[in-house]
Amino acid sequence: MAISLYDISIASYRQTVGATIAVLEKGRQHCASAGIDLDEIVQTRLHPDMLPFSFQVHSVVHHSLGAIEGVLSGRFGPPRDLPDLDYRGLQRKLGEALDRLESFTPEQVDGHEGGDVVFGIGERQIPFTAEGFVLSFSLPNLHFHAATAYDILRMKGVPLGKRDFMGQMQVKS
């Protein structure tokens, strides 16, 4: 069975973004019941040299919705001009990204199989095929940032488990 570009990108992005939405909602509920200020969560870092929770959530959107937009346009780069959002704003941003991801059709995405995607950072240009970009760059980054957001919430006592992180798996019906 062949697997399509849509399957490796959109289906995977939707799973991780959907799971991250659920993780943040559990985090919100826990913070409300435990009296933890959500603004504190937004600025929390796992380590002083790591970027805060807010950046991790922005990056989940960037390496899913932004990545598929990069596949379609042929260009992708680091996130720019990230808005300063509160916890609920980050939740809304994830929801909007999921809605947009759900709007893509297999035909829109699969038409870019084998296409070029260039990751540009400053003067450096890294060429990929669409599949190579998704599998070796986009998905690892997406999972890293989703796991870091999850880890920050766990560090704050949110009762989360592996199933929360995995989200809705793509099971055979």
C-alpha cells in the first residue's frame, strides 16, 4: 500500500495538533482547580536556555499548518513576529490551525508529491523534497515542540499521560 503526502502530513498534523488542544484544555482545567495562574504557564520554561511554553505552542502551529503551507508554496522558514498571546489565545490559535488543516483536501496536497521545499534561514538554504521535508524536518520539530509543551504542563502538575500526548490514532475502521 502506498502512503500519500496527505497521509504523512495532514493526517499526522491533525493528530498532533488535536492532541495538543486536548492537553492544553486539561492544563487549563487543572490550573483553574489548583489556583495556578495561566500567565505563569505561558512564560514557563523547562530550562533557562529553552524558549517558553508560548513559543512551544506557536511552534506546534508553525510546524503543522505553517509546514503544509510551506509544502504548497515551496518555501519554509523560522516563525516570525509571533504574537504575545495569553493561554486562551494560544488555545484559540491551535483550534484555528486545526480547522485550517481540516480544510485541505488530498488533491491539494498530493499534487505536490516530489515537489521542492526550501528551508531558508538567513543566507542558508536547505533543499528538500516535499516528503523529505515533512518526514525529516517538519514532523520531528512538531513532535519536539508538542512534547515540550506537554512536559511543561506535567512539570506544573497537570495529570497527563501518554494517551493524552498521542491523541486520536489513525486506527483501521
